[in-house]
Amino acid sequence: MTVPTGRRERKKAATRQKIADTALRLFLEQGYDEVGIRDVAAEADVAVTTVFSHFASKEALVFEQDEDFEQRLTQAVTGRAPHEPLIPALRHEVQALVRHCTADGAAPIWRMIDESPALRKYDESMQLRHAESLATAITADPEQTRTPTACRTIARFAIDAYALAREAADPDGAVDEIFQMIEAAWEATGTHRP
């Protein structure tokens, strides 16, 4: 996450984090469906409107790092050195995200997500949005010569790699295995744009 520089930005970020941490604690203690936005606001000692000024929905409280993850994925494409290969850069970032999401203490959160239809639906729509942002970044790469369809496909594969590896018994091994296939697919699509 980008560190805010000004005092006001730091206070805003601290409030946002406090709300997210409070919500997650309440959801895990009492159950996602049992806790409302008013409960989160009261426990975090903020107004309900403050919660909504930081989070668009109750589901967004669980996925509070959504925007940061999306930025990190696109930055893996746009921020890489000139002539640095795309797939290893994506693999490195997906590996880091998987490690973050499989760290100690993450299992109860994923169990809660798996048990909630609303959270599963939000996660699926978030993954599609991330894939589209990533595809846009890949397609816009000035060194890119593949078709937009190939770029969108590889973006979806990378997002799926994150989801599949996160659930694997050996997440690091799963990332390695999946990205071997992604690399092969990327090489096979060495076609040029029309």
C-alpha cells in the first residue's frame, strides 16, 4: 500500500485501516452475516457515513486491500524495466500476493469468504475487474505485439493462478507450475497485432 505523505492523508489512511481491522475482527468473532455496518461503525467509534466514505459496501470491508492488489498487478506490467520479460514480472507479483494471502492467520478469513455467497460473488467480480485492468496494462505496453485477445487471456490466467495457488497445499509450487503453463501459452501466442 502506498504510504500517505501529508498529515490529513495519514489520518484518513489510519481511520480506513481501523475500520477494516475492526470489521474483520467482528466478522470473524460473530460471523459475517451477523454483523452490520452500524455494528462496525460503533465498534470503530466512527459514523456510518465514515465507513461508507472509505468502503463502498460491507463486502469491501473484507477485501480492503482490493485496490492495492489491483495496482500491484498492473504495476508489475507498467513498472518493469525496459525489455524485462512480462511473464516473470507477473509471476513475481502473483507469488508475492499469494504469500500475503496464505500467511499465518489468513485461513479463517478464506473460510469465512468460502461460506458466504455474498463474499464469494464479490471475490469473483473483483477478480474479473483485476483481470481487465491487467489486460489493459498488458495491451497498452509499447513493446507488446500480441493481439488484445491474447493479452486478455494471459491476464485472466494470471488472476486464476493467484486464486488456484492460494488454495493449493503448496502455494509456491502451484505458482511455479501454473506459470510454466502461462509462459508456454504466452510464447505460443507470439502473433502480431493486425
